[in-house]
Amino acid sequence: MSRQPLTASQRIPAIAKPFVSERAAKTLDIVEKFVYEECIPADPIYAQQTGRTIEERFSAHPQVMEDLKVKARKLGLFNMFLPKNHFTEGAGFSNLEYGLMAECLGKSTTASEATNCAAPDTGNMEVFAKYGTQEQKDKWLKPLLAGEIRSAFLMTEPQVASSDARNIELSMTQDGDYWVLNGQKWWSSGTGDPRCQVYITMGKSDPHNPDPYFQQSVILVAADTPGITIHRMLSVFGYDDAPHGHGHVSFDNVRVHKSNMVLGPGRGFEIIQGRLGPGRIHHAMRSIGAAEKGLEYMIARINDPRKKPFGKQLSEHGVMLDRLARLRIEIDAARLVVLDAAMKIDNSDAKGAKKEIAQAKIFVPEVLLKTLDWAIQAHGGGGVCQDTPLPSMYAHGRTMAIVDGPSEVHALQLGRNENKRAQECRDKLAAQSAKTEQLLKEYGLEKVDRLQLNRKSESRSRL
Ligand SMILES: Cc1cc2nc3c(=O)[nH]c(=O)nc-3n(C[C@H](O)[C@H](O)[C@H](O)COP(=O)(O)OP(=O)(O)OC[C@H]3O[C@@H](n4cnc5c(N)ncnc54)[C@H](O)[C@@H]3O)c2cc1C
């Protein structure tokens, strides 16, 4: 029954294959082997080396991660995420090629960081590479690319609806050569890690600007600047995500030199929009891998020979095969949606691929959660406990519909754009109808009801 599995490069969807270089296809197989043979077996070691107490967990620097990084570097697997047509600093792959690799990385909790392709550093490095001055790049981008430090992106605030970035209100006032920052941030991912040295921070520098899209700025704040306090680490359904973590941070008269401003005052929106494009896609790409992993667990469980409810292997119960079939279709469809968005970014940029990015951002978490839910269900009680990674994957998968803009916000934008075709659709249907009228005349025909409802009502009246 068992068959030789195809390698990652052999599984590239036919529609994407012509756009994947030979070098990328080879690297993809190396990534997959590295994830399967090195990272997934090391995931529990990483969890154990992170420690137990809060103090241990948020000061941990698991040795196994550094060992994996050394192996990844030797294999040439570092910084694959920086796309070649926009940046010179990366490993020279396109978004499409990285998308296929990120799917493999998404199957392990250690693989993304081991290859220096972990969020939020990936999006943050893109900010430095795209918008940073040489001085900012030397100070922050170089050690980030080398995997020596980590970074955080501080936008969301506890007191406002942050999915609308116009609401962000951390105050930024100028005092000589310095900007003075006051306010609060939360869900500041990465701030728990002692290696996190820079916070890319969004605040309001020009609250009275009549255009709300020019009120915000983005500034680089060294994590050890006086006045910064991390009050607590937030959990995701009880998971603390240590040592990385998600901080609730306050700024109390934090003084930052004006040379740390990115692009210039008032250009915050430009930066966050540029940052979130590829970043959103990276999450979606990894989520496809997580869905595949969930499916693997489900297949393994429904074929466990020890578990035969009502006298049959679970895989002999039709509903399970039906679910496998549906998940196979949806995961494959979701992959195409993600790769399409990646190709669109490759051919233009994140702005040009807004529609495709939104589609991926909405659709992929739905498919991931459905897959994990059915995989958990197939495991019975075992599915919700610590014996498989499924509950943790579900908890983190659930956040995908919230982070980087909730699904509703993307759907609203997509719906609005689609609705812009209103006149076009109405005109097209009216023109087709008019042409039918003209053809009816030409062929000497009367217009008839195609469903013949008239005849039906006649026969009824005869009864
Ligand atoms: C695990 C995790 C990691 C995160 N990491 C970071 C990080 O590193 N940096 C950072 O800055 N932030 C981060 N966030 C925060 C995340 O980006 C925000 O939570 C998200 O943007 C939503 O903002 P909000 O929480 O303020 O919710 P709100 O803006 O108050 O929205 C609440 C809900 O309202 C609904 N809603 C919003 N707008 C609309 C609409 N137009 N139509 C219909 N319904 C709508 C949605 O259901 C939404 O979930 C993280 C969040 C999580 C859970």
C-alpha cells in the first residue's frame, strides 16, 4: 500500500513549475530534507530547552537553535525570504520560490528561525532593506541578516481598534534632535526575547494633519532605551510562545534620536503597507505547511490499527475519506491562491498584488483551521491534549485570521473592489439582453419563459 513519497520539487504545482529556477528547485528539496530530518525532530528539544519558570522561559536561548542555524548556513539555507527582484541582501530567490520553501518551514516550530526566515524579523528586515538609511542598515540590518539579534514591530495598542491604523496614538513629539515617545503597545511579538534589540515603532507625530494618512511615523527604538517597560507577556490560548513572546509595553518619555526616523515624519502608512504585503504572504505560506502537517497526523491516526471504533479502521468509515478528499482539494486550492499572490508580488509589488494578498490572507486560515479541526476530531480525546502538536497548531492558526489585519478588513476591501464592477456587470447583462431581443426579431420568434412556468400553472388550474 505504501508508496515512495514525491520530493518537494516534484510536488510543485504544474502552473508554478515554469517559474521556478533549477537552483530554487534543488534548494527546495534541501529545505524539505533539513526540516524533516533536523528541525521537526529538534522541535521538542527546543521546547524543553526553553525551560519551565517564567524567568527561565523569557531569558532562554536554546542551544539546539544555534546548532540548527549552523547546519542551515552550511546548507546555504539562510535569508531565503528576501526576494531577488527587490533586494540584493537575500539568498536570491523570488517570492514564488520562497513560498514553496516557506511551506516546508511551516511544518516545524524551529525551522523558520533556524533559517533566519522567522516573523516578525522577515517583515522587519524588509523595512530596513527597503526604507533604511545606510547607517540604520549597518546598525540593525546587518546583525539581523546574520541571525545575531532579533526585532519587533510595535503597532497595535490596547486602548484603540488597531486594525484601523489611523487610530494608533502613541505620541511622538519633537524636542531638539530627539523624538519623545509616550504611550502603550501590546501584542508586541518578539519583545520577550533578550536578543530582541530593536523595536520598529509606529506613533502619531502630526495629530493635526488634515490627512489622517500622514499623521503617523515609524521610528527605530533600541530595546534598552530608558523609559521602556515590558509589563507582562500575553498568551495565545494559554501558550506563552517563549522566549519570543508577545509583550505589553509602555513608553514613558522615551527619547529617540531623529536619525532613527524611517523615511521621514508622516510616512508611517507608506512603511506599514510596504511591510505587510510580503509578511502576510509568508504567514500564509507557512500555514499551508501547517495544514499539510495536520493532514499527515489525521491520515496516521485514521490508519492506527489499534483504534477500530464499531469494528472498523477509522479510514474505513466513509466520512473520514470524504474529509480527507475535501481537505486535499482545499489545501491544494489554498496553495494556488498563495502562489498566485507571490507571483503577483514578483511581477509588480505588494501594492499591485493587494487583491491576491487579501484573498490568501482570508482563505488560508480558514483552510488551516478546518484541517486542524478535523485532524483533532479524528484523534478523539487525544486530539485536544499535549500528545500531538495539533492543539498548539490550532491555537496559533486561529490567530492568523486576526494578525496583520483581521479577515473582515481584507474582505471588506475585496468586496468593495469587486462591487466596483457594478455598472460594468449591469451594462453587460443589458447589452446581452438587447442582442437577444434583436435576434428574436431576426429569427421571427416570440420570447418564451425558459422554465415554462406558465404551462405548470395552467395544468394546476385544470386539477
Ligand atoms: C499572536 C498575535 C501576534 C501579534 N503580533 C503583533 C505584532 O508583532 N505587532 C503588532 O503591532 N501587532 C501584533 N498583533 C496584533 C494584531 O495585528 C491586531 O490584534 C489586529 O490588527 C487587530 O487589531 P485589534 O486587536 O486592535 O482589534 P480591533 O481593531 O479592535 O478589531 C476587533 C475585531 O473587529 C472586527 N473588525 C475590525 N474591523 C472590521 C471591519 N472593517 N468590518 C467588520 N469587522 C471588523 C474583527 O473581527 C476584529 O478581529 C498580534 C496579534 C496576535 C493575536
